[in-house]
Amino acid sequence: MTIIDLGEVRRDAPPPPATGRPRPPRRGLWSVLVLVLVCATPAASGPLEQRAAATLPATVGATASLVDDRLFVLERQGAETGGTPRLTAWALPTAGRPGAGLDKLWEASVPGLVRLLDVEVRDGLVIASGVDESSGGTVVLDAATGDRHWRQPGTGSLTTGGNLLLSSGRGAAGEARVVEVATGRPIWVLPTRPDGVALVTRDGRIDRMVLTAPGGRIEVRSADTGAVLGRVTVAADPTARPYVSVVDDLVLVSQGATATVTAYGLDRLDVRWTGFFPRVEYFVSCGPTMLCAFQRNRPMSGVERGTGRTRWQTDGWWVWRDQGERLLVLAATGGQTGELGTYGVLDAVTGRVLGRVGVWDAARSRSGRPGNPVLVRPAGERGLLVAELDVETAQVRLLDVLPGADRDCQVEAGRLLCRTRDGFGVWPLRH
């Protein structure tokens, strides 16, 4: 579930680790694509029809989420005087009337929420999570009327069993709590450290939790019942806290000063392999057969999932997402990778750079839109360029120019939601 935030541009992946000085590029890297974007001068391929958007004025600091055929906007009424936050639901124009206005469905007071993080519509209910005055809060409303059912602390995520996992607290005083969506009734509660919980998803829902505790104990629990499915003690030093990454069916545990990483199977916590990774910070998925290891002041490493053997290293990139055997990456340091914000495509098995596509922003997707990503970047007075990145060829294809749009876009169900200078606009996504 993805939110547009007026005032900042966020990425979907964790921040890149600090890296060392970029290495000079190798000669003969013929496959590197330097994109000369014909769409920067659309007259070269004929003028593009500029289509009207459905626009909505909003106050500075408002946040919005595009969910199916609805737009949800959180803003303070009378923000300059600290007014009460209100969540408003709007019906989007139908496909046959893309430039028509938005129809207001309802408006509800949501005290305490400052900025939206997540919105989900399920079984006639709206589940809205956001930042409040302390750390986070979740409110559940009637989808038809906006009437409030309940509100509790913690940011929420749906589980595979149809419940809601709420995570709250900071530092050592955290809590994981699973409740019924309709009533807010608690099913189970467990004290946790927010930095000691990894959530495992299946089909876009939380399935399991991997918890770490002092003394080197790691537990795998069911998200719906809280039942312990597996437990192991991993740290040689009982006073050290292990560092854990969960990537699909692997639990990767760094055992502190020894720089030893052990990979366990998620289902039984059986040992798969052990490797040496100095200063490892985290692992992420890099395709069906590879992991990527990020180590402080070291290049990104491509690691075989089955053996832990390092196959390749490359400087200056961090992984935005994987798509088959392709890695969509973002420049972390500039230098040989290009300007910060430059996207590229790498071969996951070899680490070879297949293309660089310049500086863009990615349009986010609440539902995890599959296929080629949608990219945007400013086009001066003409508005915002919208393009699609063909992952297989590492080339960008122009889709549209949006007059009045101002970055920070979200793509959902064939529509684009973007910031404008005074609020939001919704455009049909041109294919």
C-alpha cells in the first residue's frame, strides 16, 4: 500500500549503505546504454494529445492514496491553526469520462493522524494507517459512510488469515498485536523490539514473523495465531544481538564481530550454508537464484542463494527491485554509475550492466504492479514526462506528457495519481 506525500519523494527500497570510492569503468562495456531520450522533444515522433486530468486542490502537507476506483486524502482543515485531521474519500471518474471531476463520498475526522502511510479497502471497510503524534496509528472506517469502527496505536498490515497486524513502539518498547479487522478485538499480543521483527509476506499479505532477541534466539511465528513455528539460538556470544535478513525462504543471520553469516531455511530453521561477509548490513532478493549483499564501504555482492558463494561485485548501485533475472537498480554514489537518481538494469546472474536510463522517479504502486515500471521526470513548462522502462531491453519508451503534474506519482488500475502545484491530479495511464 503506497502513499503520495506532498513535500517528499520516497523510494520503495531501504536506503543504500555507504560505499567506497567508485571504481573506474571497464573499457569495452558495449552493452551500457546511454539513453538519448527522443521523448524529450516529442515533436520528433509527432505531438502528443494532452488529456485533461481530474484535479483536486489540497493543503500543503496533505497525503493521498489511490485505491482501486477511489482516492483517499488526509489533510488538516485549517492546517495553519492546527486543525483536526480529516480523511476524505473521493470517487474517481469512469473510464469513459477521464476528465470529469471527482465525486466526494464522505469525510471523517481522524484525530491524531498526521500523515497517511497505508490504505486498504476490504469487506466494506477502509483501513487507514498513518503517523500520529507518537509513532503510528490505525483507524478502521465504514467504506460507504466513513463512520469510524475503531482506532488503535500502531501501523497495520493485513495477514493471510484476514486479520490485521499492528506494530507500535520505538526502541526497546515495541509491541506486535494482531486484531480482528471488523472489531479491533485482540487475537494475540507480543512485546518486541521494532528493529528485531522481520515480516514475511505471501501473496501480498503477512504470513509469518521472524523475531530476534538478546541471547541469539530467533523465532519464527505465525502472524495470525502467534504460535512458534521454529526456534533456534544462533549467536556464539550470548550477549550479542544477531542481525537478521529474511529473503523469501531464507533467514540470513549475521553473528556479529566474526562476520559469519548463516543461512537457515524459513520453515524448519535448518542450516543451508555459512559464509564470511565483513560488515554486512542487509541482504535482498536479486532474482530466483541470487541474493545481493550490502556491506559497509564495500561493493554490492551477488551471492548464490543455494551455496552462499559470491559470484560478482559491483560498485555504486543498490537494488530497487528484481524482475526475473533482471535487477532494476539505482545509482547510490554517482561516478561511473551516473548521476544520483540514475536507474539501470543489471543481469542478476553475472552482475553485468545491461543499460543505464538516466535520472527518473518511479511511480509507485499500492498493489505492487507487475511488469515494466512506470517512470516520470519533469519536462519544464510542458509538465511531466511519463515513460515505461522495458526491463528486457533496458530502454525507455515515452507514454505521455502530463501538463500541471509535479512528480511524486502512483500508478494503480490504469490510472496515474501525481502531485500538482496546488493538490493532486488523476490521469488515465496511456499504454
